[in-house]
Amino acid sequence: MILRELSANSIKEKIIKREITAQEVVEDLFKWIGLKESLIKAYISLDKEGALLKAKEIDEKLNNGGRVGLLAGIPVAIKDNICTWGMKTTCASKILENFTPPYDAFVVKRIKEEDAIIIGKTNLDEFAMGSSNENSAFHVTRNPWNTDCIPGGSGGGSAAAVTADMAFMALGSDTGGSVRQPSSFCGNVGCKPTYGRVSRYGLVAFASSLDQIGSITKDVSDAALLLQVVSGHDCHDSTSANVEVPDYIAGINSVNNNLRIGVPKEFFGEGLNPEIESAVKNALGIYKKNGAELIDLSLPHCGYALATYYIIATAEASSNLARYDGVRYGHRSQLSEDNIIDMYSRVRAEGFGSEVKRRVLLGNYVLSAGFYDAYYIKASKVRNLIKSDFEDAFSKVDCIISPTCPSPAFKIGEKITDPLEMYLSDIYTIPANLVGIPGISIPCGFTTTGLPIGMQLMGKHFEEEKILRIAKLFENETDFHLKKPGLK
Amino acid sequence: MKYEVVIGLETHAELDTESKLFCGCSTKFGSEPNTQTCPVCLGLPGVLPVMNKKAFEYSLKAAVALYCEINQFTNFDRKSYYYPDLPKNYQTSQNYFNIGNNGYVDMVVAGKEKRISIHNVHLEEEAGKLIHPESSDANYSLVDFNRAGVPLLEIVTQPDMRSIEEVESYMQTLRNILLYIGVSDCKMQEGSLRFEASISLREQGSAIYGNRVEIKNLNSMKAVSKVLTYEISRQSELLDKGEDVLMETRLWDDVNSSSRRMRSKEESHDYRYFPEPDLVPFWIKQEWIDETMATIPELAVSKRQRFVKEYSLSDYDAGILTDDKLLADYFEECVGLSQDSPKELSNWIINDVLRELKERKLNVQHFVISPKMLTELVKIKPTIGSSIAKEVFVEMINTGKSAHAIVKEKDLVQIDDTSELNEIVIKVIGDNPKAAEDYGQGKKNALAFLIGQTMKITKGKANPKILTELFKQRLSSISQ
């Protein structure tokens, strides 16, 4: 048995039963990170000292017969766009390279309260804008299954860390697929809950109406555990929903009777890699064998999802990123400035990478006088049409299953010069963000070249429990989630 | 003048809430720079706004008091522009669904009623404050974010004003309404009430508006009057010469009493408004509007008219009393207690109470003489006389004692008893035969001397009316 390969639930059980100390788990993990991080580069910063301190605290609590939290002793990685008090939060951007938040994000506060051990902050595309991790200002994270490949994005660091057993679970953020797409590329379980289910307070905003914090884990039970802790209402986030959180951990093992699974034709069309198509079809067959009814359906407006997304997301981003001006914090140009406009220009020209600049420009353009109605208002209307598509669909089915991505992980550098091609890799994940529904990606196979394939399950608003349960059913029947890349 | 002046006004009023619009920081004025800040109002990465309920209620109250149509669906928009005092480089404001539209303010100008239409009322956040070092070769500026995020109400009129007098009356009336409904302290010296004016001129009788000039940075009503006077003459001169007035935004320089160009129309901002995704829309139910309506007190304009009718006060006096709601309340409490003499109570308040308040820089609610005490003084005045009443009034302020107590303690009751006074008159005449003789010879001011002597003896308590009568009778009987 190799400790680091265990699931989060399993390692927690061993710690609680005191078969092993939390300190030993952390030591063991950092030893492995020391060996493999130079290859994978999943992290932007690590905090061994803090992790050991927390581990010691948990061990002492256990030794004294004290109560420990739901995440007792589990080493967790956090995407570096989620604020951690006293720990740098860079968003993989030069503009925030030395920014240390004076507060914890809601989710960070929650996992700390439940005795999680934060081990470090993971790499991402700058400000979560990208699908490959190549837009990080610091380095490119590599896919543990094939280190010539990207791990996906924007949460590639979190996904690679979990896959490479350099963290037991990770928190990410998903604006257009940034949890699900890298989870699919790295063979993890990646869950984006309903918009409003998890507070965004402390998540550095990319596109406020689409951003949602999610989990990247080794299996569905771990996802249920992490979501249990971070879900729920937060008075610091006006868009946080005051909806009761069910018991996910208990819920995932209940029986699925009369399951109706929707199969949307728009997600199996042109551009889909045939190996992925057959893996997902195969998975659907497993559901059918287990008594589920497969229902073909159509989500006619999903063809406009990508265009809609790139208007709304860039519009919001252009405004959310306006605050990075060097006045109060962040990068400040070393060159002399003649006036305030000069200062802004220098700070932002030097501080932002090209993808961020592209999106800020796009966003400013679509919000400009004379274009607002044609772009932003129209996109908002199309967004409503896509929402109605899903509402109609969910009147007939419990969950919708599709591939998570049209292709498996691609080579580093392969798509970086073609932004549109890059954007297409989020084509199946974006609708869930526009609609605000929960989506989860689970492993459902491998390509002939040995790259993981992900399948996406989408559910009704606030029905995370149901899609977790349906995902668990598949996991019980298969062992894709147990496969490990050959990193030894 | 050959031109008609067309003026519209935007008013910014800081709402009088304890905490800021989107966070719990204090709104106290005058603290050390950047001591009332937090991650939210500093615009740190990852923070989110949460609406201050009180600020929202105050805005609704103001919109209702200004007779606006209330948007039952209202939400907030981001207004984007870069400035170092604006932490997020966008201001959370309202553009598409303001809390109130199409209201009005009724006012009286030179005795005539005039209605000013309100285009909209909306809620937004205040910016911070730039502090420029005094030395001119300093290459930096400082920012104080204590003010950033303070709730700000913006009230925008239609271009309905046609003279500086109307603008002055509008500002007074609006300020008065905001004070009456208690949503802003309107302290101009603390920047709680600020204005922006837009002004254009056109030939008398013309139906087309002239080119409009906007002037920002007007921190007092006086500044508004000054800038408008300046602009009217500047624009008339241009028009007289046959030149065009440039559409532009100008900045008022209070120190030099002049305005200068800030930006032309071509350089005007594109604020790129879009709905604030971090706040949810607000639905204002009719019951909420009705409840708010019920909390609006009688406003000054109608109170003033009522005072004239009900208490037979002059319009001028009623105006002074109703200028401050607390003072009007004080007056009405007095009238209620005394059930009598509103005119006299009004005189006391306007002449004596207001003078003392001004001297002591006090608010009427903190004034030592309560309505009950003042009423009592006015009631016993006939027994002590006007001049002693004034002394008692001062004594009441100094000691906090009631008029009764002071009068009793100092034995100040007027001597009205004719026989008692008669004895004194006889004595005084006996002591001053020369004066009595003078009076008999037609020197009328001898009487004043004799009365003065009597007052000396009685310590001013002799009823002067009776006393005069008695002297006249006595002296005339002697001389006959």
C-alpha cells in the first residue's frame, strides 16, 4: 500500500483510527512532491511548514481524544486564485506576483475549520483564462499521464497535483469548464456545483455570473466529502443561495431507481474525437445495463453557447480586472511615470499576459456605447434561451450525460497560437456555467495513447446529490478512477 | 436679458448610515486616513459587495418623498472609469433600473409656486479622496479610502430651472426634504451634499436648447450660485459675439472663482454600464412602498402653508420655523401645551431661542429650555413683565430651572396692586418735589425720572402701565 495513492476518505480514516499520524502523511507527501514536482510543476507555492504545524495540531487533538473535523488531516491543494490569509495568491499573474491576501476565502475558512491541511497553491492559466495552463505567467504544468501534454485548464495545477498524488484533493474554480476539463484530461473527478451553492467570497473574480468554486478529487466519495464542507449560504456573497445542503456523503450510496438519462445530440456531433465518443457511448451502455432509460434529446441553442460565453465572460472580466492598477497593491512599473494614465498603461502592459489582455479588450469592446445592445444584451437573451433548453430537458430526465471535452489532452504548444481552437475545448462544459447548473466530470476510459477520457453529468439546479449518486453508480461498475499514471 | 437660462442640477447626498454601502466599515467623518477600510471597500481581489439595507431603505424613502415612480424591479450597474480614488475602477451605481424615476419637487420662489421635475433618484457608492502634497515639485499623491463606499444618493433634475433664484430655492428645498426625512445630514462642509450643474442659454422664446455646459465639483450652494453667475456672463458674451458655446464639462475652482475646461464632448467617458453581477436584483413590493410612504413626515412646504393658516403667522416667520423640522416640532409642541398665543411663542422661538442656539451652536433638541419650560415662561410673562421675562429666560438657560422657580426664588412677581403702588408713588413724589414741580410746568420727561426712581425701589417689579397711570393722576391733582 502506498499512502499517497489512497483516496482522501481512506487517508482520513487511517489518521482518525491513528494507524498513521497526520504528520507522517504530510512528510510522506512532501517527500514525493520533492521528487516529482520539478517534472509536473503543479504548484506555484508550497507551505510545508504550515502543513506540518496543522498536522501536528490534528495529531495532538486526536491524542487528547478531541473531536476533529470532516477533513481531518487531509492534505488539500488550492488553486492560486482562491485567497488564503497570509499565503500568496497570485492568480498565476505577474500583476499579483507578490500579493498576500489579508483574509481567507469562504471555502478556505470552511476547510480549515474542518481540519484540512493546506499544502500549497496550484498553477492555473492567468486569472483562470485558458484551457491548457500555458497562460500561467510562471510555468506550464504537465499532464502526469504524458508530460508532453498539457493538463488542461484553467485548473491544470490542481488536477495534475491530484493525479500525480501530490495532493489528496483540490479546490478549483470553474467559469467555463476549468474544473471539469482538466479533471477530464487528468482522469479525476471534477465537480462544479450549482451557481450559488458555494460562496465565491475570496475567489478572485474572472466572470462573476459564471464563476463557481468546485472540487477536484480522486473519486466520487471524495467529491461528496469536499462539497459537503464548502457548500452552503454565506452572507458575504449576495449571489450565494440560501438553500439547504443535503447530506452528500450519505446520499451518494442510495439506490437509483427509474433513472432517466438524457443524451443530447448536440454534444455528440462534429468535432468530437471518435475514441471519446465510443468511450462515452460505452459508459451509457453500462447505465442502460443497470436499468437506466436513455433518452435522446436536443438542446438546440447550445450551438450558440461558446459565442454567448465569450461575450458575457469577457465583458465581466474586463470590469473585474479593472482594479489591477498598481495603486493599492500588485505590480508597479519600475519605469518612471509622467501621469496617472501612463502609470495604468505601464502596470497593465507589464502585469498582464496576452490572453488576459485579449479578453479585457474584447470585454471592453462588447460593453462599449453602441455595441452593448448588439453584443451583451443579445448574449444575455441567448443565455436565457439556453437556460430554457435545459429546463425543458430536465422535465424529462434526471441527468444529462455528454463527453466533458471533444478531445483528450493535447500537446504543449499545439493550440497556443490559435485561441479559437483553444476555446473549442470548453464547448461541452460552457453550457452548465451559462445555465448555472451542476456538472461533474468522471473518468470513463482511456485513449489508445493512454490519455484519460472524461464523461460529464449535468443535473438540475441544486441537485448535486443526484448527479454524484449517478456518478457513483458508474464508478462502482468500473475501475477507470483507480488507474495511476506511471510516475514511479 | 435677451437670453433665457436653462439649468439642470445633479445632487449627491451622502446617506446618514452607520456603515458603508457594501461592507461594515464605519462612515464616521474626519478619522485618520485609511482607518475605516477593509478588503471590500479597498477593492482587494476576491471580495464581494453586500447591500446595506438601511441605505437601500433611505434611497427608497427619498425617492418616495420626491414623488418618484418606484421601479419595483431595481438593480445595480457597474459604471467603469479609471481614477485612483475608485478602488475597483468601476463604481457600483444604477443606470438601467434606477430606484425612482419621474418625480418632482414643489417649491416657492418669490411667492410663486414652481415645480421642478426629477429625472431620477439612484443609489451608488462614494469614491475615496485624493490628497495632493502641498509642495509643487512632489511627484506623488495620496489616497484616503475612508470615504470609499459610503452610500451616496444621486438626484437628477430635468432642465427645469430658469434662474439662479430658482436653483437656490431648489437646493434649499431639496436639502430641507432630505433633512426632514432624515436620510442625510446634508453637511456641506463635510462634503455630504454636493452639486453638479448643467447650464445652457437660448434666445428668449426659442424652443431649441442651446449647447450645454456641465460644471462639476460644486461643494456648496454658494459655489453653485457663483458658478452659474459666472457661466451666464461667459456664455452671454460668447453668444453676443456670435460665437458658439462649446459642449463641454468644466471644473469649478472655488478659490479663484472661475471655471476651466475638464473635457470636451468628444473626450467624454464611455462608462460601459452593465448590470452588476455580484448583486442580485431587488424587487420592491407595493406594501414596502406604502409602508415607506407612511413614514414620510409632512414636508416643509406644506407645513409652512399650514402654519400661516392655522396659527396666523407671517409667511416669513412660518418659513423660519419650518426650515428645520426639529424647530417646527418644538414650536408645535409649545403651541399644544399652551393652547394659546402661537404668535408670541413664535416670536420667542425666532428671536430668543434661535439666537441662543446659534450662539451655543446647539440643536434645538439639545436645548436646555424644553417646550414645556418655554410655554410656562410665556404664560407667566404678564405677571413679571417683558423685561424681567427676558432676564428669566437667560437665567433658565444658565441654571436649567423653571420660570416659576426662578420667579419665586428671586421674588420677581410684578407689583400690580394699585394701593401698594399708590403708597410708593406718594413717597417718590414726596422725595422728589423738584421733579413733581417740573412735570407741573410741562416738563414731561420728569415723569420718566419719577418712574425710574420707583423702579429702583421696587427692583423693576412695578407694573409700568399702572405706575404711569398713578403718577399722571397724582401729579395732575397736585398741580391743580
